[in-house]
Amino acid sequence: MAGDNLSRNDEFCEEITARLLQLGYEIEEGDGEALLFAANRTEERIKNLCNVYRIPDELEFKAVDMACGEFLSGKMVSGELGAYTEYGGRLIKTVAEGDTSVTYSDDAMKNTENFIKALCGSDSEIICCRRLKW
């Protein structure tokens, strides 16, 4: 039973790593522990909120995004998210068509915070899989 849980954790961490790469975050050598913590915390949060023993299939993708949000949030709080916020968090502020001009938002940290909140989502997306606890 414990072996199944360990292999599931490895698979879940691989999915999180792939999603972080899609989002533009380069996995660093020391990220393994933080990644595992984010995966475990997200899994426990969903299981406790839904009163289930494993993450429902309907929430697999949501769980990966939540774990990514948890991971990036931890990196941001510890100040280790520098390059990601500097480049990945930039949003277009204005676009002018005549002589083509594009202005980027100066508030990269705020954009990154909003992005991480969106990844973490709200409990309303999880509640649909909740089971009654007797």
C-alpha cells in the first residue's frame, strides 16, 4: 500500500514538473524537496476537503495546477522566484498600432501574485467532488 502511494507521488511530481516547465519555470537542482512538499500538501488539502482517500479523477488537472501554485508561492515568499517574476510575469499594458508600440506592465510582482492565485484557485472547484462524512 505504501509503495503505491510512493509511485503515485512520483507520478504526481512529474506532472507538476511538466506543468511548471509549460508555465516557463526552469526546475533547479534544489527544488525537489519543495516540489514534494507542494505535492503532498495539495493532495492532503483536496482529500480533506472532499472527505476522500485519493484525489478524484475529475480533479487531477486541478491538483497539478494547485501544486504548481503552492510551489511558486513558496518560492515567491522565500525570495527565490526572481527571474520568473521578472520575465514570466510581464503583461502587455498598452498596444499602439500606428508605428507599432507595445508597453509592458511595470508591476511584474503583482501580475505574478495574481497568476499564482489563479493557479491555486478556489475551493468551489473542489467542492463538486465532496463526499459526506458520517
